[in-house]
Amino acid sequence: MRRMPRSVWRFAAGTIAVAAFAACTTSTSPNAVLTQAEANSVAEVVTTDAAALPEGATFNSSTGTPFAAAPMSGAPVMPTTSASCTPTKSPASPTNSDGDPVPDSVRIDFTGCSFSNPPFTASLSGTIDFVDPTPTVTDMALRTRYTDFTRSLTNTATNQTRSAKENGTRTVVGSASALQLADTMQTDYTFATGVTATHVRKWASSFTADQAGSIQMGSPLPSGSWSISGSSTWTSGTNSYSLAVTTNPALHFNASCTVEPRFDSGTLTAVVTKNGTTTNVMVQFTACGQYTVTRS
């Protein structure tokens, strides 16, 4: 399994943090055409939401939690259980009628969870409900409901904090080779400068494993390709945009990445409509935790 040197993800984190700072400190433009700073801000939020898809695609049957929580772009991948994080499971011993990895229904409360991977500290709060939509059929189906599930990340070197709060539902069905996901979600995002944005979306996505037959609902997601499409609205202050999101080529999820987002190739395009004028915002992933943003 390939591991990224710590210096690499620190560099990526610093690069993205600088971009976010520039985006959020540049005054918004009254013009219809999206500025580069506005494009950077949209890209940061949309990328964070895309990077969160894997957390809702599988279920850790050993701990009863997601395998990892994608904290923020540029930050190291952090687990959802550790000595400083023991989520509360309710009921403590959930029923599992069909014996597959997903219980009939269980709520995980992350209040008080924290992690440290210097120079980053992260905390989780809120709840996720994991439900088997077909509780009497042994299959690969999962529905998750997020209630104020919040990921907060602080870079202690810069004393900057970013956070993302999720509400909504995500459903997954599929096989050992491919998954189909449907998202009806809202993310309330806080940039490093304290500026906030809300991203309300309906996305459809599919995941195809690089190695056929390698997906197991009770195990971490293997490497593979994500295709995403859907519509959303993005609001920050007095600015409100409509977005149409697609991926071409598909985003390649690299399970060995140690920094978010765990995409090492692919392009996500958001067609952003502002005051009746459209701007294409293209996020091209170049390596684990690294991407570039262009507009046209």
C-alpha cells in the first residue's frame, strides 16, 4: 500500500488553505461572470462533498461506524474510532435480521470525538443513522441519515479552522463490483476565514471497483472510479448560484491515499449559473489531496 510522505500532505494542505484564504477574502463581484476567487470557493465546497461519498458507501461491521471521516481537503485521512473517540451506539446491540454487515437500524453519536495528526486536530459531532432498507434480504444495501454531522478541522500552525455540517440522506445499492448512490444532502460549510456557504444538492453517483468483485459492505472501499451527476444550489451571503455537476473523466478513488480528497485523477465540472450567466468551474485532480481549479 502506497503511503504519502507527511511532507506531501502538509504541502497540499498549505496550498489549499492559501487558495481558500484568497477566495474568501476577495470581495464578491456584482458581475454575472464568476470570478476566480468565487470559483475557488465553490470548488472547495463541492470537492469536500465529493470526497465524503466514500464514507457513506460502506459500513464497518466491527465498530458500527464509517471507516473514515473525510475531514477537509488537504488534511490527512482520520479514522472514526480511536482512544479519543468512542462513538455512542444506540441500541448498543442492534438487531441484524438478515446477517449481512448492515444492522436493521442503529444510530451513532459522535459527540466528543477528536483526533490529532499534527499540525491538524479534528473533531466530530452529530449523529448518523445506519439503516438496512432490505432487513430480511442479505444484500449490499445501505441507507444513512445525517443529522448535524459536523467535521471540524484546525491547522494549529496557522490557527485556522474549517468545518462542514451535513444533514440529509444517502442510499447505496449494488454488487461486489459496482455501487449506485443517491444523495439528498445539505452541507453548511465554514471557510478558514469564517465566511460561510451552504450547498444543497441532489446527486446521483456510481462507483466501479478497479478489481471486479472486491467491494465488501463490511470492509473499506477499494480503489475505483466515481461518476457523479446532479444539481444543487450554492449560497454564501447575498450570492446564490445554481450548479449542474458532472465528472469526465470519472474521479479515481485511490484507497491508499493518506490525505483528502482521495482522488488521484479525474475532472469534476460544475456549470455555475450566476445572474443568468453560466461559468464552467473545472476541478482537476492531479494527485492525492491535490487539485487545480480553472474557469471558462
